[in-house]
Amino acid sequence: MYTPLQDVDEIRLLCIAPRAETAGIVGSNLSIQHVCLSTSPLYTAISWTWGYPGDMVDTLIDGRTLTIQRNLGRILERLQDDYQTRRVWVDAICIDQRRLEERNHQVQLMGDIYSKANYVVAYLAAESPRASRQLQFEARELHKALNQGRLTYTSEYPHLFGNVYFTRRWIIQEIGHAQSLKFCCEGYDVPMSLISDGLQTSRLQTQLENSREYSFFTKAEKMAEVRATQLCRMQPTTPRRPLSMENLLYLHAKAECSDFRDKIYALLSLTSKAQMHLLVQYDIDRVQLMLSVLHVCSVYEGLSEFRTLSFTCFLRQHLEVRLDELRDALIRSTTPTPSTVFAIKGIMHGRIESLQTKSYIEDAALRFRNNLDALHVHQIISLKTVKASGFMNRADPTHLEIDRVASPATLLHPTAEIPAIDQCLFAFVGNEDVGPRLDVPVQDADPPPAYTGTEGSQFFGFASVRVNVGDEVWQFERTPVAVVARPTLQGYDLVGRAFLILDLSDASHGGRLSHSAKKFEEGLFWVRNGTNYSQWTPTISVDFKGLYELMRWVALDR
């Protein structure tokens, strides 16, 4: 059925003949045409959801049978005009899904395909005839309200704003690139520009969650509504700051897709640098995709040294890469790995000043800790000083790298599980005003901030190893646990990891220790995302293997 594509910007269009020409002639209304995007062809691009797997029907295209999704067949029926031919682009038909090379090439062009369409039709499907009628009714009422300038709420239209369409990941770039877009709600069309204008002028508002109308939304509908209003605010014709792949993945982390590769490829055209340097490969495995994304984000998109470690942990979980898969891929010599060097920096909480706490605090903290899974101790990661290049050409103690000299056979701390009751409870209590401000450069010779005195916030923690007074506690942004760093003559040893606890039970007294054990226990929470304290950790330079070793300390699979 498919004739191979020849030119670099060549695509297929599906031609839908008018009803007047095909009345009574079965299977004569659909045909395929080849065009080049450089010739500025006129066509409509379809944005839709593929529906349920296995719900398929046969259709005739150029006299040959092609099996397509049932809801796509309904879309094509809706798009057929009475008197003129419609030319549309829809991925399930215009891409030969059986040819991997073509699929890779066409997905790489997806941004151009949707941005060069004369308009995009976003098809919102319903699951039943009753829901279909309700969706049409809601679309009609919303259109009327916005045209009349009346104040209305998204919660009044659950079949529209709570539609499963808005939960899908591919629609993000399809909506983002559309020069003109309308939502087709089971036959009734609503321009996206009208909805967007309503959101901008506050004529269309999101209902408060505790309102009676909003309570009828299911959890899935609420998520869809949030994404619907977010996407409808996108203005493709207005210049805006381009987002990095890292930002896009965080922003759209909950958007769904069936193929794990599409978690990346569905957003690729929204970031120019990633699209230029990250090739679409539908035969790539999870680990290689993860490593490729990290390489592109670090080398071409300027991934922040403060977010490198946390983004690595997030990306591994987002792509569902197991730690053993990542370890095996990095150790195997046959696995191609980009020669990327990552600079990693985090937030430093300070030095451990005390290993003693009051008994009621220890009891409360232990009860709190017992509700969590056991920690795991891994090998020591040694950090050594790197000679920094510069005018003075001297060793810079704030720049370290992972020392890979030690072999696994000589490790002092083999992998072991530490029961919750055996955690080392430590404390550093003091004044957060100690130390430099965020905007003041830290001198090389300055020691890390020490928490002393009795004022300020009280930090506690459970370490996976026995800690010493003087050990430093490093927190990395957006990571769930901190790292215990022990100073040595050569640099630092990362000897263990720790959960940090902050007591907020008595904010009126500046965070002092509460006199009530019950009140203290109620006020405990785990410090999971770092703090705003004004001191940085040393910069650690690592390759992919070093990044993996460091990630094992701070990444907890729940």
C-alpha cells in the first residue's frame, strides 16, 4: 500500500473525497498523496488519542484494506466535506508504522508537520453515545457563554475539560505548534483561541477544589482539567523563552503515552537544541535513551550543576530504568556510552555538632523513622582534589572528582541492609544566620557552616552509618536524602547517606525544641528537597559511572 518516501521533508497526506462524488460508491473516498513540506501544501493536521488497543476496524485506502483504530474511522467520517476534498495528516495512516526507519524520520519532523498545517483539529472523543451527547452539549454551552462574555467555570464542563485527550503526552507539541486550532467535540467545534481568550480575560475560571461543582470531578478528570487549562494558555504565535528538555520533562511529567520512548520524543520538537542533537530511535532501550538525554541536556542545554544529580534520579524513575539495568550497561565494555563529564553541586546543611538528643526526641524520631523502608549502605565514594586551571594554577579544594582507585574487593563498607531501629541518630542545632549569604562568593578557605548555639531551626537525621562530630551533611536539590561527607587529607569520603528531619512544632519560638514530646512528634517532617541555606557543597566532577555511583546514595525507589 505504501510507496517509500524519497525527499528529506516528504510526507504523505490522506485525501478525503467529498460526499457528493462518492455517494453510493463503497471505499472510494480515501487516497494517499505525497507532498514536500518545503512546497507549503495546504492540509489539516489531526491531534487525537489512539483509543483502546484492539478496538480496530478495516477501511479502504486507494482500494486496499488498512486496519485502523475505530475512533479514527469516526474522525475521518466527521472530516468528510459535502463538496470539497479534504487533505489531512494523521500519524496512524500517513506513517508506515511497520518501517522503523520511516517512523524515526517522520517523528523527527513532527514539529514541522503541525506548525506548517493551515490548522489543527483536536478531536475529543466520548466513551459512549450518552457521553457523546453530553460532550456536544457542553461544547455548545461553553461556546455560547464565551461569545456572550459571561463568566463561567471549567468545572461546568467535565466531559470537555476532563476529557482523556488532555492526559496524553503527544498532544503537547501538537497544540503548541498549531497556528490555528479547534476542538472537535463529537461534531461540535470550539476554537481554541476562544477558550484561550476566556482564560486570559478571566471569563473562564477554574473552580475551587472545595466547591460543590468541582467535587463531581474524578481524580483523572481533575488532572485532565489542569492540563487542559495549561495547554489552552499556550500561544504559538507569541515569542516565548524556549524550554529545555529538563524543564519540559518536569512540567509534563504526568502526561501519558504508551511507549516509554515517547516520553522524550513527544516533547522533542519543543526544544530546538535537543531536537538537533537527539535522534529519534524507536529501537533504543531505556538505558541508552536515558544516557542520551542526560548527555544532550548537559552538553547542549547547560544542565545546572545544582540539578544534575536530582535530574538524573528523576529521569531514571521517569523512564523506569532499574538500577541493575543501569549498572550493567555502564559496566559492560560493549555498551556505547557518551564521554560526558558532569559537574555536580548541591546544598550543604553544615557540620554535625552533636550526637546527643533528649530522650523524648529520640523516641519520637524513632517512631517516625520506623514507618519508612530500610536504608542500604553502599561502597564508599572517595572524592579527591582536582587541580584547577587558572592564572594561579593551583589546586582548588572546592573542585573534587570521584576517585576510582579502590576495587570492590577492598571496600570497607559492603552493600548491606540497615534495619530502621539501628539508624544512627544525630543532631545539628543552631542559628541559620551563620555563614555567608547566597549572593556572596564563598572563599576557598572558608569552612562549611557550623550549627552552634540554641537559636534557629533544629535539624536531626538518621544516617546509614555511624557518624562522627565534624562530618558534613550535604543535601542535593530535589533529592530525598542527604549524604554524609567525611573530610580527609585528600578530599572527602562520602561514607553514608541520611534522612534529615526538621522540627517545626514551635514556630512561634524560632523553632526551639518543644517542651511537649507529643507536640514535637506532630511537628516533625522529613527535609526532602534541600533548604535555602547559603552554602554550597564542593563541585564534584564525574563521568557516567561516577554519576551512577553517586546517584545510588540519594535515589530511593519507593
